[in-house]
Amino acid sequence: MRFLAAVALTAFLTPPDPCLEFDALYAQIRDRTIARDAARRRVTALIPEIRGEFYARGGADSPPESWRFPLQGYGAEAIGGKNGSGYMPAGYDWFDGYKSRGHPGHDLFIHDSNRDELDDLTGRPVTVVSMTTGIVVATALEWKADSVLRGGRYIYIYSPQQNGLFYYAHNREILAKPGDVVAAGQAIATVGRSGRNAAQTRSPTHLHVMFLAIEDGYPKPRDIYPDLRRLGRPEGRPF
């Protein structure tokens, strides 16, 4: 009885993990099971806690020169569209969840002619790396072909330095979990074909990457095309 009481007391005294709370909150937002105002209040409350956890767990800000292009072994040639034309934020609202519109990010395409999620040259999955240092706040490890979710297996990483969320979607496998502090260039996933549209045969295999700046509890898209171009140049790549 004393042991059970001690366990219960420990559970009561242990503060909740804000990253796990954000993960659960985003699932509600994604699935449209929480009211917008309530969700925004929770985001506003959680972000300072998550920022504190990042530094408490040994996280450190990363200067722009330490950032990394998110597809290992690829560069700017992988960016879809022309001169950043893939970025179309009109109509997008993060709080719309799976019914969100627009395309406020960029698709980075890999060489996968037979759509098997493997690089044509190496025959292996392509590694997704974190662009900056940050802390993982939400993931989806599983995805079913009949799901309405656009992002498939995704991972969100909060950057205190940028006060925003980096989003990596359509993955094959997720390699990090909520609460993990990750460094710029650290492997976080592999490129896949998960997601409502990305799974279609007509869709070339790609990573969707997006950045959302948090303004008063509201994640709003910002175009990171200049950063992707800079990081994707040969002189900006560590390989």
C-alpha cells in the first residue's frame, strides 16, 4: 500500500511535459475536435513552457551558418516549382486542421522513379534532417491509406530562436519523439509517401517542409525559400 501511495504521489507531483501536451493538443486541432479559441489559449500557454524545456534539456540556439538543408544528399535542385512558386499561403489557417487550404510550404523531391520510397541511386531511404536546433513537439508515427490527413507521418519541431514551428510531412518513418532536443543536421525522419495526396501514384515522392511563426498563440506561415536556396547551394552543404 505504501508503494502504491508513493507512486500515486510521485505522479501527482511530477509536472506534465509541455511537449506531450502540445502533441495531444495538435491532434485535437488536426482532427477538429477542439474549439479555435480554446486551442489558441493552450498554444499561448504552452509555448513559453516548451521554450523553457528546450534550454533546460541542454538546447542551444544555432546561428544561420549552422543550419542544414533538410534532405540529406540533396540540394536546391530538389525544391519544387520555380523561384519558390510552390509556396501558396492563401487561405491557409493552422487551426482549420485537416480542412486547411493552401500550400504554405515547399516540396523537396527525391529521385524515386518507381515510387518505392527509395533513392534511385543508393536504393535506400533518404534521410530528413532538422534544419535548425529545436525541440520536438508533435509527431504522427502511423498513417492509414484511407486517412483524410494531408501530412501523413509528420513531425513538428519548435525553434525558440525563431519562435516558430518547423513542419516536415509525408515521411516514411519518424526518428524522434516529443520532448527530444535535436541539433541542426540531426536525422529526424526518412522521406516517404504518407498523406492524402502524397500517397497517390501521380505524386512524385517528396518531403513537405513548412515554417510557422507564432504570433500571440497563432502559428502563421512564413516563406523559407531563401533559406532553402542558401542551404541547398554546394558551399552551404556539409557533404
